[in-house]
Amino acid sequence: MVRKALKYTVVIGLGLPIALLTTIWLLSAFDSDLSSEVAALVNRAEAEQIEHEGNTYFAMRGLHVPPGQNIEAAGRALHASDQRETEAAKSDGGQERASLADAPGTLKFQGETLNLCTTIDDSLYEGDVCKFQADTDRMLRENTELLRRYYELIGYRTYEEPARTFASPDSDLVSLMRLANVDMERKLDSGQPAEAAALIAQNLAFWRRALDGRYRLITEAVFRVNYSYSLLTLSELLWRHPELARSGDVRAAVGEPVNAHPDRLQAQMDREFMSVYLARRGSDLLFPDWPGSETHPALKWVADRLYQRNATLNAYYACLATYYAVRRLRGIEYQRAVSRYRDYDIDWGLGLSINPTGKLALREICPKRSWFDTLGSSDVIEARRRLVLLEMRLLQSGLPPSSYPALLLSAGSALHDPVTGKPAKWDADRKIIYFQRDEGCIEGRLWVRLGPGRNFAECPS
């Protein structure tokens, strides 16, 4: 009797989970059709052709190849390999990439860029001596070839990456941008103002043009960092080297407004969607093969059986459409929409029994409210750009600081705060030009200096 009861308990214990999984599998077995919006996006992305002449994408793909190779030619070969891999992933039903070891001699950035000596960071100095002078000299020496390639990159005119690719810009681009800005600063300090001004203008103009390209979200994050940092560096160098304010090339490089153009955002949404569309299995989304990660094959098998691909793609499109509708807004409308934004949420009741793999994956891959804070608003970058132009105007005027308030008031609306529409203000004590959006404090990214001044209260983040 006891043995029979024990056997019954074991059967029930094993049978219930199997029955539950079978029920969920049956519920998930009947997928929906792709929506017309998704079908149109896929057709558009599949047919899209990127610019092949003067496109930095190819040179960036080849940035790290061993010395002696042409980085654009090497990048084109890597791109062709990427496309073959993407097609193979489509045909065999997976998104997995072969993990290839770097070729012998592959270049990687050497050093810690936070230690680069630059006069725009007072914390690096004790008196007039930089604490990391030896580190800076070593980084400039050990990254000579990569820095040469960086200067080659910024001579290109456009940036367009394919809608169907696994590749993204290397984070070394940020390190190289910081190193290049230090190199330009050294040229200024060593009596080469014309050469320095030309490089500063070329660098800023390149990253500004790159922002108008076609790319994924992670690429935009890198490009924004590089443009914003280069703009910040210029603002700090201007009052130390006022001759920069007289450079027509530098003024022109900062002259183009930063706008979240609808066509660019649509291209980015297409690319974000296609990165998920290329995943044929639910396990590719739920258990991505990050370096060092390992998932039991049984879990992947279950995840694949409980996945409705079309339903997931339709829902992911809706997530992206909501996110990019906010990204298209500007000023106060943008800020209000961000405050109302809600992350994708799962119905943890019976609703989860239909397409559980897709819904759990959507919780991770749908855009989140925090992404707005991480990426920042175009209005912030645009505000900084306008402040730098105002800084150049004041320095070039040759007038005493007492005249600055009147000059700021007389500046046209194109140089007012892009959110409030109000003109910039001058603080003679702190020697800063700023846009004020909150009474009693100044937001950290909405001011530039015209000389050494004392600290002040910034708005809490």
C-alpha cells in the first residue's frame, strides 16, 4: 500500500510539471501573423543599401587590424564576412556568431584615459604639474599608430552602418577621441595654433556629421560621447587660447545645430528591430551568448518550444514605436513624455502562459525609462553647442566682461536655451555663461567657463 502510494506520488510529481509545460506549449504553438508595420519595416531594411564611398563605417571596422594594412580595405573584407554570417544565420535558424580570435598583431588601445593630462581637469594637477605626465607620454607613444588611424577616420564624410549586421563601433573610439584631444591641446601649448585649430575643427565636424548618419542605438551612444566631450574640451580651451575663437573653421564646425531628425530616428529604429528579427530562436533572446555565460541545453530547448516569434516581434515593434515617438519630441514636450514613459510590463497571471519566452525576453530588450537618462536628450547637447558659440562670440568681441550681459541678451533666438527659449546669463563672479532652468541652481551640463572661477551649486541629478 505504501509502495503504491509512493509510486502515485512520484507519477503525480513528474506528471504535473510535464502537463503544465505541455499546456503552455500548446498555447504557444499557434503564432500570430506579422503586422503590416513589421512587414514593411523588414522589407525596407532588407532592401536598404548603405553608402559605399566615403563611408567611415568600413574604416571603423578595420580600425584595429595589424599594422601595414589599409583600414578601409580591411574593413570592407570584414563587412563582407559579416554579411555572409548574417545570411548563414538566417538560413540555419540561429543568431550565433563564430567567436574568432584576433589576428596576430591586432591593435588595442593601451593605457587608462582617465589619467591623460589635460588642463580641463584640475584634479589631475598638483600645482602646475600633472600627476600622470609619464602615463600620458606613454599612451601617446604606445598608441601612435591608432592615433594616426583616428586622424584618418575623421577625414571621412559620412557614417552609415548596415541594417543587418552584428558589428558595432569599438569602445576604443572613445579612448582615441580623448587621446586626440590631448594631442591637439599639446599642439596649442607648443606653439602650433594653426595646426591645432585645424584638427579641432575637423574632429568636431566629423562627430557632428556622424550624428546625422544611420546607425544603431549603441553607436549613437558612442558618437554622442565623442561629440559632447570634444565640445566640452573646446569650451575649456577657448578661454585659455582665445585665438581659437577667431578661427573660421572652428566656428563653422560648431555652427551646425544638433537635431533628432525623424529620418535618422526611423533608420535607427529599423536597425534596433532587425537585431531582434535576426534571432530565429527564443533562446537567442532569452539566453544571449554573452562572453563567459553558459546556459544548459535543456533550458534552451524549453525556451524555444515556448516561443511565439511573430507575436514577440509585433510586441517589440510596439515597444520601439513608443520609445521613438518620445525621441522625436523636443523641449518641454520631450521632458513631459519622458516623465510619463512606462517600461514594458508582464502580466504575471495566466497571460504569461502564452508565449512566456517572448514576454520574458521583451522585459529585457524593450527600451526602458532609464535609457533616456543614459543617452541624454539632444536638447542638452544642443544647449552646450549654443553656449560654446556664445563663448566664442564674447571672446572675439574684445569687450570687457561688463558688456557680456547685454551681448547675451542681444543674441538671436538661435542661441537661446533650446528648451526654455530664454537667453543665456553671465555670472561675473564665477566667470560662466549658463542657461538656467531651475531657480537656485545650474544644471551641470548647461554652462561653460570663460576663465578660472570659484565653484557653485549645481542642480541635483
